[in-house]
Amino acid sequence: MHFKNNIKQRNKTIQGLRSFKDTLPTSVKKIIKKKGHIFSETLANWKYMVGNNLFKICYPKSFRNSNKFELSTLLIMVKRGQEVEVEYSKKLIIDKVNSYFGYAVVQKLKLITFDVSLTRPKKETIHNSNVTNSKHLNKIVDIKNEKIKKSLIELSKLFKKK
């Protein structure tokens, strides 16, 4: 790999194969360094960090980086009725997250409750009825070309199975 100074852009360019990190624009790299890396790592390893008991009742929603006015905060969604257990485990969660990253990433946890019954998507009822309407089925039967008629009927059968 050869490094070359590009005078027009006033940046160093790399000739040859580049890693994905080197191809990203600098503004995107800054965002990833600030928040993206911390939150994505936290999401990926949440079960390892907090353990099975807390993993079942809470998950991270977002991460706010520290600025002049606020400390770095991790927002956690907690099932309704389990807030007390997570509240008592706040210090443990902060310690485990910080020990995972190796430095003080999170100084504060903020809990947001949600109702499990409201967040679950409703199951769609699957109808095994004929996909093609009788009106369209009559039109298919009226087709004179046998090959086209058979292929359309087979197509409607495949839709039935799905």
C-alpha cells in the first residue's frame, strides 16, 4: 500500500486496497467515533453485559454523549412492573458497561418504561381461501389457449400455498 499526498484535496490518499474505515467521509467517521460505536457495541453485547435476568426485562434505546451541560447517558427501555429491579441494578449496569469498554463511557442511566401488551405486533390471520376471486377464475377458464390457462391456474395455486 502506498501513501500519497494529494495536493488538490489537501488530504492523504491511499493507493491500492483500502479498508472500509478509510473510504468513509470524515464527517461520518466523527459521528461513528462519538456515538455509533458505543451504542452498536452496547446493543450487540447487551446480554453479555447485564446477564440473562436483566436482558429479559430491559434493552438499550439510545446513547447520548456528554457535552457541557449533561453527562453521557444511556437510555434503557424497561418493561412495566420491572422498574424497581433495574433501578437497584443501575450501578451494576454502569460498572459492567464501563468495564467492557475499558473507560468511563456511561455516567448516568435513564429508564423509560413500556407496556409489553401495547408493543407486541398483532398476529395476522392467515386465510387459506382462494387468492383469485371467482370473477378472475371465470376469466381464466374462458381463455382459449390451454398453455396460458394452465399456467395461470398453477400460478394461483402457488399464491394459495403462500
